[in-house]
Amino acid sequence: MKIKELTLLTTDLLSTENFYTDVLNFKIQDKQSNKITFIVGETLLTFILCEKIVKPIYHFAFLVPTHKIEDTKIWISNKIKILEAGNKDNIVTFENWKAQSFYFYDNNKNLLECIAREDFSDEHFKPSTAPYVMNINEVGIATDLTLSLSEILFQKTKINYFAKGPV
């Protein structure tokens, strides 16, 4: 999936700006007093300031070229801690998905993932600088009502379940 725009909440806009510009090197597309938008490959990632006591937490994934997953991991690990995956290289392999991933947290404690998918063509992507992100490729939604919410999302979007995974 190629996500064109993603809007999330943050309780700390300045720290979010610093993380995404200083750690991940994403360029700012727009900045206002209550929101900031970054250019993340082909995706616009916007954080809106949320002054509520509840801290929103998300999971989303950056698609990277298959031949750049290790380079991206090394580049990011020089700036922030990569989460341990129980193996030597901390890269998780998803055989059914033909994908490899590694994970880390941002300043908001969002779980970020860099994923390389063999089924996605990256032949036209010409990365100039790390972290070699093509776009945001997936986003998770936390719920206790997984199947009910899945049905609602299917009815509204007509996007079916992920074919390579269980329902």
C-alpha cells in the first residue's frame, strides 16, 4: 500500500519536529503553530498538536528498497536504538510476505518500522540520502474489536484483508 497522506496527533510538536528532521532527515513541507508536515518519500506525514492528557501512540512503516534495508538499518542505528529482534542483525524476516523489517521508537513512543518488500518495485527509486524511504507503507490501528472494525473499514474503503496474512 502506498499511503499518500497520514495525519497523527502528538503532545510535543517541537520534540517531534526535532526527531523527524534531526534523526530521520525528513524535510518540512509546512509548519504552523499547531501542526507540522514532513515529506516522507511520496507521503506527507502531518503531526497535529494534541493538548489532551491522553498520549496517542501509533505504529507505521516506512517502505525502503529491498537492496537498502541493511544500509538504512545501519544509518538509523547510528542515530537511535534499533529494537532487538532476537537475532544477530535485528531484522525480522516475514517469509509469507516476502519482506524484512526492523523497528525503533520515535520521540512520541510510536513504533516505527522500516520494511523492505520484495513484491514492491523499487527500480525507479533513486535514493540520494539515507534513510532511503520511498513512502509510508502501512499504519496500524489499535482496537479491542479487530474483526468488527475490519468489517467497518472494508465497507467504507472496499480495501480487503491483507492477502498474505490471516484474517
